[in-house]
Amino acid sequence: MPSRGRPVKARTGPRSVSVRNELTDRIDRGVLAAGTRLPSEPALATELGVSRATLREALRTLEGEGLVRRMWGSGTYVAQGPRVANSLDVNFGVTDAIRAAGMEAGTEQGRYWFEPASAAEAGQLNLEPGQDVLVVERVRTADGKPVVLSRDILPARFVADRPGLADQMLLRSIYEVLERDLGIAIHHGVATFRPVRADVTVARQLDIPRGELLLAIWQVDYDENDVAIVSSHEYHLADAFDFTVHRRGPGRRVQ
Amino acid sequence: MPSRGRPVKARTGPRSVSVRNELTDRIDRGVLAAGTRLPSEPALATELGVSRATLREALRTLEGEGLVRRMWGSGTYVAQGPRVANSLDVNFGVTDAIRAAGMEAGTEQGRYWFEPASAAEAGQLNLEPGQDVLVVERVRTADGKPVVLSRDILPARFVADRPGLADQMLLRSIYEVLERDLGIAIHHGVATFRPVRADVTVARQLDIPRGELLLAIWQVDYDENDVAIVSSHEYHLADAFDFTVHRRGPGRRVQ
DNA sequence: CGGGGTAAGTTGTCTGACAAATACTACGAG
DNA sequence: CTCGTAGTATTTGTCAGACAACTTACCCCG
């Protein structure tokens, strides 16, 4: 395919994901307000120029994400739930979380280095122990105040022949650099979290007293083939944000 | 509408959910091991006795839940991802979490009372301020050691004419009582959490020093019609469990 | 004015077919 | 013998139309 300046979105994958994005867009922009009923499936399918099967594919995904609710014989409705700002279900970065809270996101003390992977890191990233990893450490600020200390760890081979990339990661989102410069799209991640107290090194970097309350988040991100790409450790100030999670079930015990 | 609180086991739902349950069962039982490829859609559809469209509906749901991965032209594979024990994505109760960790779940200091709803509670549960709510407070133990203090708040009218139900809630899971005795199935919930320090009352109930690390979780559960049913406050010992979350995306966002 | 039945509307399911992408195989060049 | 390449088979994605199951609203009747 000849290279165009901006490949709108034509080439990517199944057509149903385009439909999904179009519908989420309409919901986000308020074109489809919460609680309202969507047009019927045949009508909406014709309007979007796809078959009803493809539309249903997209609707099923949206229902799984909690954005719409389908009722047999009645219609499909936009969920009127609290469209929570930073839901942990979707894999946002720290920058997005800060901006979603209406504050200005910044970075301090950004630095990176290479080191041999520890046994734990090698296991998470599917490397041989001792292979080099790139560690990117940043202190993220909201309106100038340090709120998160993050350490992102990824295989060094990703940036081996691209010397400038590590510097880019200090300035921009790592997800963004991975996708735009390396063509690696993060598909999903698994996060584990626990309350901890700030030890002396973390306290110094975040400029808080030792023993302060933090939420520690360990996360591993995978691409669409379940290959581990990056492992992250984050320490969040306890009162910086509230995290929310949309939980499914247990209302499916009937069978 | 005829008053049918909840028909026994009349398979009210769509057939695709039965297919979904059957497939999750096979994955959970190990019949379909992680990483293996499922039979092709036509083959699996005939085996399950449904059309391919219905099977795809179920597969779509499973993909959204992260249990399988579909690859165009290749096949559908059981996700070999971390089938984490207590993932926050699914709405388990404290009892399930304790048992999943291989410990014995118990309850201490269970008690309940009625009180007028506070403004915040009334808003969450869609009540008039001042209407009575039932508050169920329990200390949950794992192998005899207190690990969670929980307060569940629900409209008093649910148990107004069933005096024994509140006592049942001290012994069994509230979800279970809601579903079996009241015909109310919790469909989903939204949880918010934050690290906190134990104040004096919480510390006394959990038998820990004041200032100990806790994870506070506020949650509101809804039925299938987005009606708020119960509001919960839980205080978890920081080192009792690790919570994990499966995070989608960021994949491809248009904007 | 209330109740019940009927009809219209909507989602769920089925059937069959073709398109698009991938995995496998056979073949030929080096 | 090794490697790359083209072709074929397999698998998921999409399409079209039809009918079934279910809900809602309207109209008619008591």
C-alpha cells in the first residue's frame, strides 16, 4: 500500500472495532446521552454502513465494557452509571490520570539506565536472567507537586539501535513511544496493588516524610500476542487520586 | 406485569450465556488448557448444538473477559495469561477472597442495626435522606485472624417484612441472601479504594495498633437494571491479600 | 376508569454464503 | 540440502435475510 501522510484508520483489523470506536466516541461526546436508547440494530447498522452482525459484535464489546446495556425485546441503552474518570479497568498512564483530574502533568528527576534483569524481572518479561533491561525512572507531578514515582522496565533490545528513544521516554508517555516509534501496541495489562509506607529512598524522591501512605502498583503490560512488553512499579501518594474499578457479576449464577 | 419475584431456574436468559458458562467451565476445569486452540467455530457450534452466530456471541464475551484470544485466520486460543485468583474485575465477596487464598473464612463481632440514611448514602442508594437503612457490620477472619472490617448498607425495606434475614446476613454472604431469599441478583459494582491508616475504632475492631496500614474500599452494587442495591465499606489489612486488576487497552483509541 | 388482549417494535437465533487473513505444503532456485 | 515462494487449505470476519422470543404500547371492551 502506498504510504499516505495519515492512514486514517482504514487498514487496522476487523471492521467491528471501527464501529466500536465510533460508538464510544458518540457516547463520550454526549451525542448519545446516558440513559437514552440507541436506534434499533437494523437502523444503526444501515446508518453505520455495516451489517447487523458486525454491529452486534461491537455492541457486545461495549456491553462488556459497561458502556451500554441490552435488553431483549426492549432495546439497547446507554448505561447511566457513573462514568468514572480514571477507572483501573482501562489501561491509562499516569499522565492521563493526572490530566483527567484537571491538573497539569509534569515530570521531574527523569533518568534511565541499563542493568541486568533480576530473576523476577526476567521471569515477568520472558528474558534470560542477566539480559539487559532499560529502566526508566520518573517522578510525576500534578500542578508541580510530586505525586507518583514510577519505574518502567523493558527489554533493552527494544532501544538497542535507537539511542534517542530512551530520552523520548522521559518526556512522553512510554505507551506512546512504544506505539509510534516501535510499532508495539499495548493490548492489556495486569496490575497488582497494595498499600505501603514510603521507605527512605522513595520518601526522598517524592519529597515526603518517611512512612507516608502510598499505594504501590506493580503492573505487567502485554501486546496483542500475550508477549510481555514492559513491567512497571509505581508508588502513588495515597491522597493523589482515587482509583475505581468496574466489577462484573456475580449475577450469573443461574445457569 | 405479573408478580413473579424470581422463577426457579427458568432459563430466562439468552442461550448464548449458557454457552458462555459451558466454555468458562471447560476452561476452569482444565478441559481446555491455557494456550491451546479451541476447535473451529463451525465445529464447536455443532458440538454445542447452537448456531455459529450464537457461539460467536459467547466467544466475544469471553474475549472481553480476557479468557480467550481470537486471531483472524488463525483460531481462538485460551488465554495463557495470569488467571489471577482474586481479580477485582469480578465481583467476589470477602469470603470468596479468603477461601481463594486457601484459608478458612470466618466472622466475628457480627451485628446489625437500622438507622436513617446519611445524605451520601441516600444519594448512592437512591433514597430520600432520612429513610431507614440496614447496616450490617462484620469482622471477617482468615484462619481465625481478623483481616477485614466490612459495613454493608442497604435499604431497610428489603428486610422490613422478613425479620430473620438480617441475621442470615451475619452468617452467610450478603450476595447469597439477596439472591436466594430476595430474588435480587447483583449484576455489577463500582469500587473505589485508597490506602488509609487505622483510626482508633477500626484498630480496636481488627485488633491491630492504631495507624496500621489498611486498604479502604467503597463499593456500590447494582442489579441488572442499574438500580443501586447495597453500598459497602471495607477495611482490608494491607498484607492480607494482594488485589489484581486486568486492564484493557490502551490498544487503539481514536482520540 | 381499569384490565386484558393484540399488534408493533426490538433483540436473540438460525442458515448459508463469501471475503480476508493466516497456516501449511509443495515446489523450485540457489 | 537449504531457503524462499507461490499456491492451497483452514479459520475467523462479514454479509444477507428470515424467523423466534420477548417487551412495550396501544386499542378495545367491560
